[in-house]
Amino acid sequence: MNLKEILEALNGLPEDERKGVEEEAAKATKGLYWVPNPGPQTEAYYSEADEIFYGGSAGSGKSDLAIGLAVNEHTRALLLRRTNKEALGLVERMAEIVGNRDGWSGQQGIWRLPSSRTVEINGCQLEEDRQRFKGTPHDLIIYDEVSDFTETQYTFINTWNRSANPGQRCRIVATGNPPTRPEGLWVIRRWAAWLDPNHHNPAKPGELRWYTAGEDGGEIEVDGPGPHLVNGEMIAARSRTFIPGKLEDNPDLADDGRYAATLAALPAELRAAYRDGRFDIGLKDGAFQCIPTAWIRAAQARWTPNPPAGVPMCAIGVDASGGGTDPMIIAPRYDGWFAPIIEIPGKELPMDRMGAYSAGMVLAHRKDTADIIIDMSGGYGSSMYEHLKSNHLDPIAHKGAEVGHGRDRSRQFSFANKRTKVIWQFREALDPEQPGGSTIMLPPDATLVADLTAPTYEIKGGKIQVESKENVCKRLGRSTDRGDAVVMCYSTGIKAANIKGGFEAYSRNRVPQVIMGRQASRRK
């Protein structure tokens, strides 16, 4: 039932009953700084989840929910926006709700209320700014416009969601709209049960799901609060939910229609995100985003569960692991068809025999004498490379800083380095406007989309320069391992799209000849 239906039901009561309801409501909310609107905002306010994502649509009262919980329900709250300037907007709104600025210290960024509650309002603009909140417990942590934050900022700061008071509830509340940039796609992955239309076990709005740490250092969904046995330890799970809210649920903005008119005037893709709260829309690409999101989505739409008949595995890209929480990524390719990404947790890789073990994992997934391309940046792939080479398997070392020979398809530009070359050539392979269209088929994988859409580019002195991996990882707060493995995988090996007749001619006439020719040339 939405707000309009609730108000209509209330107004439809006899006058004495309606007055009684209003008196009970006034009594129940006496002494509160703020009262949630009936509907989704109230549902979010009283949700039992340890971690709540509220919002979806602009104007649904997301910031008000954050402030309301802080001033009414918690003793030590932390309200975050990505920048300090944006955080000042929360200060202004809180002053309106509280009715004054008494207790606010702009220098400390802390609001001390008469009820002994403290509300810290701050920004977290740089990735390293997360360290400023290390070790300081907060029983409520709010991320206003959560998709503006990196996933590592979010998970790191959440570590200190606790209280020394055993009677104080602790929770995390994220608010926001659908992400419109690749950096925010982690939000859809974290709340995939509610937001990802391809999720194997979709959840209903407001439904609680339980999550805890998995054996590989990631997280797994479990069937209740537990505790659950993980790595020999009994670990309790935390609950999570998503509650959608819309403009019409918020009478403060919906009544006069002006804000609705503002949202209606937005460009189509932003209107779908901010007004309609749709998480299944295409992202708004940056002006110099290297690979357009729509091209990747189209490649995923072409994907089938199995490779085309008769087409062998021709290449396998490997992003090596440094152990610990860093996984090993394997991306196999059958011409234009890419198999689902294989991820091997770093904890499963023995550090004392990393090279031999990693090489064995590659060979376990390799078929048809496919080319093996190993990322050598960072040095993690060296021992695997040497082990494969010593066994006469001829792995290909990929070093992004090397010279990028050749030119782009237009013949107008050369490449600043090899990293630029392989990413740009993969972009060209995805281009739907090329003769015959694109034959690339990518598996449905939200992280892969985020990885491939992350790098930007610029033109310098007649050369294309793709953003360095170091800069991309710093901006995202994580490594783009899946995207790197896929791009490397496409950088070498047979491509039937370049052979007249395509898949049919390739599988019928050319495959045995090309494979035999390649092996023979290696034996010379």
C-alpha cells in the first residue's frame, strides 16, 4: 500500500475514528525530532535488517530517513557523503529537522544533541580517506548516495559498526539511486538478490537475506543468523535488505508537482534512473570511456550457455594471484565466445609452490592447445610462466608497458603502449557498426561489465593512451582482474571473425589446418 492509499483509507474513516488514530500517532511520536512517512520510509525505519538499502528513485526521502534514524534511534551515528561539500547539505537539512544548530561543531564535524546522541557528518572523497574512520565505533553508519562510494570504502568503514552498549542496536543504512557510472556497479552486485534480474534466487522488497564470510574470503548467503561454521570458526551472519521508495511516497516533495516536473525533464537514461528507480538501465558513459557500456551489454545479450558447435578453445587469459585475498582469474575463449570467468581464491593457492600449482590450474581448464596468455605486471605471473615454459607449453607473457605496435582501425592513431593496443582492439571487436557487426559473446557477469567500462582514454601526439591500470584501480578501490583477463585473452589466438566465411567455414575447413600450422611453427 502506497502513501496515497494510506491517506485515502485514513480520510475515509468516520471522524471520531480518524481523530482517535491521529491522537494515538501523536502520542507514539511525542519527543521525536522526525517521523517517517507511511509506506516505504516507515518500512525502512523499522526494518530489522542489519544492512538496509533504501531508495531507487529521487525524492523518496532518503536523506531524511538517514537523519531521522540518527537523531531518534542511535547514540553514535556517522553520516557520510562522498565529498565534504555534499556533506554540508546534510548539515543544512538536519538543522531544519532539529530546529536549530545548537551543538553543531563545524570544525569537528560533530553534532551533539541534548539527548547525549552524537551525529558525525563527514565526507570521504579520496579512497584513503576511509582510514580517518578506522577504530571509531558507530552504532549507525549511513552512506547517502551509496553508489558514489567505492566498495572498499564501504566494506572497510563498516568494520566499526558496533557499540559498547549491549542494548543499543547497530545497523548500516545505504541510500541512493541506481548507479549511472561503472564505479557504482558494485551496489547492484551487493544487493543482487533484489536488483539483478538474472539472480538465481530473487528476493522481494523488504525481505531479509543473511550473509557471512565465505571460506575464500568473500561472502556467501546462508539460511539464517547462525552462527555458521566457516574456516573452523563459528561466525554469525548479518541480515540485508532493499526497500524501494519513490517520489509519490514523499508528500513533502510530491504534493505540488514541481519536483516531478523536474525529474520528467531529465534525459531519458537519467529519467529512468532517478525518477523510475530502474536498476536495469544502461549506464551513462563518461565522455572518454574506452569501451561503451551498450557494446558490452549487447555482447552479453548474444551469449549462449555453450560455444558455437565445432569451434575449439583458442586462447586462455590468466591474471595471476599474489595470494591471500587476491584471486587467480582464468578467462577461456572459443573464437568470439567467452566462457564464464573462472575465479580461484588466493587462499587456495599454496605460496610455497605457487608456480606449479597455478600452472596446473591453467592446464586443467585448457583445451585444444589454446594459447596461454599470462599477465606479467606486478611479477605475480612469473613463476607460473616459467613453470609452463620449462614444460614446453610456450605461454605468452603479456606486459602492458611494452610498445604497442600497429594502428587503430581508422589508421589515424598509433598506441601509447601494449595495454592501450589490446584494450582498443577489443573495443573495435565489440563495435556493432563494423561490417557484419560484432561476433563477441560475453557471459553475464556484473563485475566484468564494471571492469571493462572502467578505463578511460585520451589522444596525445597522435597516439591513443588508455588510462593506466594503477589509476583505474585507485579510482575503483579494487583491481580489474576479470576485465584484464578477458582483454588479454582476445589479444592473441585464432579469431574466426577475421576469416572469410565466419564460424561455419572456420570449423569445417580451417581449424585443423590453423592449429596444426601453429604447433608446427612452434616446434621449429
